[in-house]
Amino acid sequence: MALNNTIEFIHSISKTITSLMMSLCALFGFGFVSQSFWRATPVIIERIEIPAALEERGYKSEIIVKRVLDELTAYRNIAASNPKGGIEGPENAFFSSMSSEKETRIEASVGGVSLSSLEQAVRHVLQKNPVVVSGEILRTEKDGSVFEGRLRIVNGGASDRIKDSKSEDVNELVKSLALELFVYFDPLRAALAAERLGKRDLALDVLRPLITSGDPDQRKAALWLRAGVGGGPDRDQFLREALSIDPRFFPALIAMSEFESGQRRYAEAIGYADQAIAANPNSPLGYNAKGVALRQSGDRAGGVEQFKKACALPQLTPGCRIWLGLDYMRPSEGKPASRESLRLAYAEFTLAIKANPQAVWAYSHAAYVATELKDFREAKMLALRAVELDKAEPIHQIRLAGALHHLGEKTRAKAVLKDALTAFPAVAGPRANQFPGVRQILVLVNEDPPGRPATDGAQP
């Protein structure tokens, strides 16, 4: 009887630990790709020791661990987002296509649960031995204000120390530790997050070893990301090298089509887009790329046909909706777009926003259409959202100034326009003619330099 009670007790404890582990998975679960690239690896953060100086300020080891996990979540979300909207970047489609079964799980030893219990739970639930992460934060000098963070990875008895981080600010130190952990387990997404945070040099540092010594799958992905991160007129060399490894590598085909369109080599751009469509006919990105090349080459009807094909696919994408909206906005037979055409354009931009709430150009173009339809309050709201999403694009600020002017907020309109022209004086030149409504707004607020009438050549 006593033996039965003991067995039931052990079984109950096992179920409790397993349940707790699954709860932690829900709370802290991450989709990471380990350095073995696509092979899944369960990871446990055991503990991060902290000095007495931080304990005196109310910090605890489990708080630091939780903060590291929170920052990891933030970096992962940045890598997964498409901040500027427009035509969706293939990087998001590439990463989202990866099987969730191959994603690494990262858990934490918090709430008094021992590391050994978590390890047992991981083995029980995932049937795998976890990688263990431990670390420490300490002062670089006895009475100094600079803290140093260290993380160590233990996998199958082997130990590997991650690059140290230093800072006087504990919050910045935690962010650095989280980013280094992200780089270690998922270098490709980490490079993308670093680039989107404006840390271009860090992104290049992360990609460099993958390009030089990675396996073929690692190299082609790193080369493709290197082309986007590094930019420059020679970025096609990295894309061509990626395609030499895998001629059907979809993201590189899309990027080459976009590159060739930018160089006005439209036949080549269409060729790469056709290859992308053949490689993945269920993605709208190939049709979008082909539509852009056709439209810019002068075949507007052909471009519209491709955008409609992209929009007809089950996968939602803002790109084709934005381009179709722009087509409705264009003048016809020398006359401005009709109100009915503007309403159709507005409907397309609304669908683009539904497909991607960060599609900044959808908000901006919709603000212009709302202004033309004399719904100035709506125009103001949409333009404010565009400015919020991308403060470095003056076209959105100019459209906001136009909406404010029509609402009678003329002093504020002049101030917004002045700020835009001061920060980006070149926008008042030929570029203003590329976006519907911008030249008229400049005239409206009496800040217009000499120029031509507006055209419909806007780029989402």
C-alpha cells in the first residue's frame, strides 16, 4: 500500500512538472533555429547570477532571466515584422515558411523550479536533451559603475562562452545579452532584427561567418540577407552567388527581379519573376515583382493583370492592393481620376491595411484619396498613422499638412510642412511630382518651388 502511494506521489509530481514545463513553454516559448541551422534544439536558461550591488537595487536572478526572455521576444518580433509595409519582403515569407516542428524552445528556471526538474520535463515532453544556458553579471571593477554580462552554453558536456557585453545601464546590458543569445541560436533572424534596428555593422558581423564557412543552405540564405543588409550597387553579386548554390531559391529570385527593375532592365526583371513564380506559384510575391517590372516598362495593363493574380491568392499581401489602388488613382485621358475610381482606390488601400496593418504607403495613399473625396478628418487620421509608422518619409508629412490645411488648422499645417522641407529639402524638387497630391499641397500652403504638375508615378 505504501509502495502504491509512493508511486502515485511520484506520478503526481511528474505530471505537475510536465504541466509546469508546458506552461513555461506557453509563457516563454520561442521559435529559434540553432547553429545546426534547421535542426530543432530545446534550450533552458538556468540562472544568471548577479552582484550584491544589483540585489541592493531590488534585482533578482529570476527577474534578469525574465527580462532576457522579454527582450528576446522583442527581437524576434522585429525580425518577424515588416515595418515599412508596401510590397512584402520575401524575408518574412521565408522565415514563416519554416516548420514550427523545427523551432527551438527556450525555457527558464524560475519560480523555484530546479534545473534538473526542467531538464527531466524537457526530455519527457520533447524526447530530447536540452542545451543549458547559464550566466552572470558582475562589476568590471570593485567599486566601478560598469557591469559585464557573460553567458555560457553547455551542450552534451561541451561548453561554449558567448561574447561578453558591457554597460553602465543594466537595461542595456540585458538587451545586449538577449541579442547575443539570439545571434547564437538564430543568426539569420538576428541579423535581420539588427538591420531593422539600424545596427548594420552588427548584422554584417553575424552573417560573415555563415557566408564564409556555412553549409550550402546557410550560405545561400546568408548571401541573400547580406545583399539586403549591405545594399549598394554590387548587391546583385551576393544574390547571384546564392542562386549559383540553389537556382530555385525563391527569396533571391524575388530580390534579383526587384534589383533588375531598379536598374531599368525590365526583360531581365520579368525573367527572374517568372522563375520565382515557377518556384512558388502560391506566393503573391512573384506576381507582384512581375507586375512592377511590367508597369515600369510601360505595360500598365500587363502589370494590373499580375497584381490581380497576386490578390486572388489565399495569402493576404498589401503589395498588389497598393499597386491596384495606384492604378485607380491615375489620370485618364488627361483628366483626374473620377470619384468612383477614387472610391475603388480607397477600397484597395483599405484591403492592403487589412493584409498588413504596418503597410505605411497604404495609409499615405488612402490619406490622399480621402482628401480628394473631401473627407478631411479621415485623411488627417490616415496621414498621422503613416507619419507614425515612418517618420523619415516626408511625403507622409506633406499629405498630413494638406489634411490639416483643409480642416482649418493652417498654422499647424505650415509648421508640419516647414519641418518636412527643412529636414528633407530635396522632396520639394522632382520627387514631389512622383506622388499624387504632393505638388498641389505645396502650392496650397504657399511653399511651392517651381516644378511640373503631379503624375501618378508613386512607389509603394
